[in-house]
Amino acid sequence: MESIITYFENIPSLHRSLILVGGITFFWILEGIVPLFASKYKKWRHAVPNFFFTLTTIIINFPLAFLLLKTSDWAVANDFGIINWLPQMPLWLYVLMGLLFLDLIGAYTAHWVEHKVKPLWMIHLVHHTDHNVDTTTANRHHPFESLIRYVFTLIGVFIVGAPIGIIMLYQSLSVVLSQFNHANIKLPVKLDKALSWLIVSPDMHKVHHHYVLPYTDSNYGNIFSIWDRLFGTFMTMDRDKITYGVDTFPDEKENASVAGLLKQPFHKYRKPTTGNNS
């Protein structure tokens, strides 16, 4: 464990890029082998806006990364933060606790707030209006959302008091697990269900992308599934009945346009409807 943390403390930018690109490539290939839904769309054309927003996320996060480092260094130097206030523990448990709390604040809480605060929901819509969810959807976030997620991550680093090695490990796991649970892959039902007791599995997260409430407001987790189960936001649904998108923004053409998606947060708020097994 010590060697892993040491590696992530000094992980080169090239390696971080390889994790991002390698994950997309791996799951892209896997989608062609064991797809959940048959690809009735042109994958490259569908990926264009998603890759655009992946690029904007990188551009926004790269220059701000130094704030994460400075905050982490201050917390460690001042013995500040949840994991530094806990009793002495083995390194593996210290790392796990850091990952759990960073996931709670930086992913679950951020995601929950985006669904509950109307202006933030309008920004988050860009992610939900993908009518063909696949591994490229993982990074489909409006630039404003990239900033919002960054702020929550920064707050998480401060509250948790995580050292930079755990932060880099968390961000790497977050990228790969998000690509995994968005991927258009069909795992054996029993395997997917078993995984969902520990991490956010593909079937679990696809429920979140169903186009009507209450399913849209469920399964907010990114890495660990424990938070949805603990806070009562966990839901299941027959994966064959899932329909992607958002009922209040059904225009698939606009939802596949970079220009249309950039303007999406500025549309008038439309109250979502509630569905059963639509």
C-alpha cells in the first residue's frame, strides 16, 4: 500500500492522461463485445460532444490543481481533517477512509446537490440529456459543472484532510469507475448485483439515467455504493426497461449538439414528471 501511495504522490501527468484515455479505450472496446443495448447510433458521432466536454473539464481542472495540493499540504502539516483526527490505524484503512470520505463529499454530495438545486440541475442536465449512455458519457459535463464539482472536491480535501497521494488515487479511481459504470456493457445480473454492494455497478448507475422521476433522483454514487444505501437513495430497475435522457428535454438533435448543450443551462426550468416503469 505504501508503494501505491508513493506512486500517486508523484504520478506524472502523462500517466494520468493514460488512465483517462486507456479507460475510455478499454470500455469502448468492451462495449462492442458485450453491449447492454445494441448500438443503433454512430458511436464516433455520438462521442464528439462528449469528448468536447471531456476536454473542457481537463482545461478547467488542470490550472486549478495547485489549490488541491496547497490545501492538502496545509491539512497534513496542521494535522487537520477527519482522517487525521481518527485513532491510529493501519495504512490500508487510513487510505480507505480517505477514499470513502472524498467520495462522499466530492461525488455523492455534489451530485445530490446538483439534483436538488434548480440552477445547478439545469447545468447538470448536459450530463443527463445523453440519449445513448456509454463510457464517453462519464465525462460529459458542462464547464460550469466542472467548476462546481471542483469546488466540492476542494471542500472534500479540506474537510477530510487527505494527503496528495490519496487525492490522486481517488481521482484516478473516480475516472475509471465512472467510465465503467456508464459503459454500455452487459454484465451477468448476479455479478452486477454483487458488485453493487461495494461499488457503483453499470446496472446500478443506469437506473440514475432513466428519463423520469423517481429514478433520476437515485443512485448518486460514483465509486462506492454505500452512500446511496445508507442515505436511502438506492433504487433498482429492470435494465431492459431503462430509457435514457430527460423527459423535459426530449430533443435528441439539440442534445447531441455542442452549441445546444452549452446553452442548455440557460433554458427555462421545466418541472419533471414522475413515471413508473416507462
